[in-house]
Amino acid sequence: MIDFIICEPITGRILGTGQCPNNMVDMQKGDNEILILGKANESLHYFDFSGPSPVRRDKVPLPISINKMAVTIGEEVVISGIPIGTRAEVDGDVAIINDGTLEMTFDTFGEYTITLELFPYLDWKGTIICA
């Protein structure tokens, strides 16, 4: 059995990993995918193609600043210092950050999960409580 990694050719994002018999390894990749022999964790690594080994994904670059983690209805939450191009998701609502800032208010009590995604960085997650 041989370990393999499948990744995107431009971004180096790991799409999957696995094991198969040596004579079947070439059948594992699809069109527009790169097959690399070895092991990696698809949520923690990617390929920057500077060498034969996967690279560890870093945390989103700081500073990310949040003015409040607990608010009341209608009170504004501002997250700033977000890298341009980041995909921001707040409980299913999605926006692409184009000015480094995410501003939001809530009209219902509850906990709201915020996820910031910008590959190759690890996703950032936080929770805002509206009480």
C-alpha cells in the first residue's frame, strides 16, 4: 500500500488523502488534480510547491480586533484587521471582506457563530452572544 495526497494545482489546497495498492495510484486523481506520494492532514496542510513536503497552514494574520463579544439587540459588533478577500460567514450569511472590516448587528437574542476563511490560512471562528 502507498500513501497519496490529491491537491489543486494552483492553490495547493489538499482535496483528499488515502492509501491504495502501488499499481492503482495513478487512478486516484481526477482531471485538473495533482497526485503527490506521502501523508498530510488536509485541514492542517497545503502545498506551496517549494518542495516535496506539505506545508502547515498558519492562523489568519493578526491583528484581528473585535470591539465586543457580548451585545444587546441592535448594538453594533465590529471586527477589524481582517485580510482583504476573506470569506466571512455569520450563521449562514456570507460576505467577502473588501475593506478589512465586518460590521454587524443582531435583532434576535442568541449565540452567533462567525467564521473567517482565507486559504491557505486556517479558519478563524468566534461566537458573539446577543443577550
